[in-house]
Amino acid sequence: MESDECEFDSTWEDEYQNKPPRKKICRRSRRNMCAAKDMQEFRHSVRNLDNDDDDDEPGHGRFYNLEFYHGQIKSSPGDVHIDEFHQKWKGQYHLLEDCHSYIQWLFPIQERGVNSDAHTLTKTEIKVFRKDEEAKRKLVKSYKLMLDFYGMRLVNETTGQVDRAPNWINRFWNLNRYSHNNLRITRILKCLGTLGLQHYQAPLVKFFLHETLEKEQLQCVKQSVLDYFIFAVLDKSERRELVRFAFNHFKPREQFVWGSGRMRHGRHEQSPRAASCRGRTGHPHNKKTTEWFPSLFCMPRR
């Protein structure tokens, strides 16, 4: 029987290591292949970086993103100091929405964004950043800044637990309206995983799954949560639990395409944690979700 496994999703590889191999075919008309490939490439790009002794550029070059987080250089364009972002931009929602050049500085990754003045991370810089506690502390401040913009708050810095902020109603409306924020959140998740704050990934994605599938909020974000956010999570066991949670709360279940074929067709033995999710309630809208496709440019509102 033909399988509908996705060749770009390694989430379930060792889950069935003692089972007969199945041919991997992804139905292009159902799962977003571009998203699956993008997230696979991201996960592979940060694999075993701490154990990699190869330098990615002669002489290492300058660590622009570390210099920015240490306050040695300012963002460009805009000429904003990292402390100014944290102290003066919080709550400036129109500025955070309409400006498109700051996100690449606050959340650098190995991929180039729309701001040509920002700098991509090098592998050497990533390894140095991961060991720099001061830089990571300021990165958490940047994360809190954006959570507030989206109507969320970091409840626990140790566990990464996220919850609604008091301003969630208005901020959810904005997030649901302007889809380029889906790109920003994907970048934030990639950055957190890349720069040593991996434990913040799964709680944020779990929050989005809870809001979209159980609370029926953020319906214009739901497709990105399923296609991108889940698969930005680097820890494979956490990624599996997120997919199981999504499967248990997605309606109609027969249209769920993001998990393994064995799981979706009832041939997967669930963990006790996943099984407990079945007891929760939640009935998403039958209304068709607006599909979101990433674009290269996000134009500011006029």
C-alpha cells in the first residue's frame, strides 16, 4: 500500500527503526512541501554545531550579531542600540508592526532576510554566541519584547512556559490580520534553537497549538503553526509530542497530514502523555482556514 510519508520529515525515523521500511511519498496537494523542505534544511543546519571543529570562513571574520548584542554596533537602517530596542520599543506596536528591518537584528539566523544591512550567522559565531551568557540574556529580552507585541508573556524563564498577556485580545487581532508575522515567528523559533535557547521552542509552539486548535483563536496563523512552527523544534521527542497533540485536536482528523502514516492511521502506540491529551476538549471551526504562503517581501501599511 502506498504511503503518504513526507521525505523531508525525520520526526518519526527512529520511532519505527525495528519496523519494515516504507516508501516515503509526500502528497503535494496536501502537505506544504516547501515548508517541509525549509524546516528540514534548518534542522540540519544546526546539527552537531558544538562538536564541529570546522571553521566556515577564513579568519572567522567579524561577529556582527554578537557585536550588536554587546552594544558595540547599532542596527542598520535605523541606527538603534540593542538597549534602546528593549527599553523604548516595548509597547510601540505600530512601530513594531510597520518596521521591517529590526527583526533580522534581534533574531539573527543563518538565512538572509529582506534587510540587506543585517548579517547572517556564521557557524563559528553561533558556537561563540551559545557560550556567551550576557548575549543570551539580552536575546531573552528580545524574545519578551516580541511576545508582548503578540499578546503573550513568558511565565517561566526556566521552562519556557508561555501564556496570554493582558493585552491578548487586541494583539491577537493584529497577529491574525497581518500574516507576515508568521514569517517573523518562524524566524524567532529558528533563532532560539540556533543560539542555545532551544528550551523556549516547544512551549511557544504548544501555546500556538492550544490557541488555534483548542481555543479556536488565530485561525489565520494555524496553517503556519502546523507547516512551520512545529518543525522548527529541534528536539525530536518534543516535536513528536507536538505533532501528537495537534493530531488529537485537529478536526476533521482525516485531513491531518503532518504526522507519520502509522500514527494517523491508528498503527502508532501513543505515549501516556499524548494519550492524556485525548481527554481535553476543543472543537475548531469547520470554516476553511485561510492558507498562508511565505513571501519574500512584506510591505508596510500605508
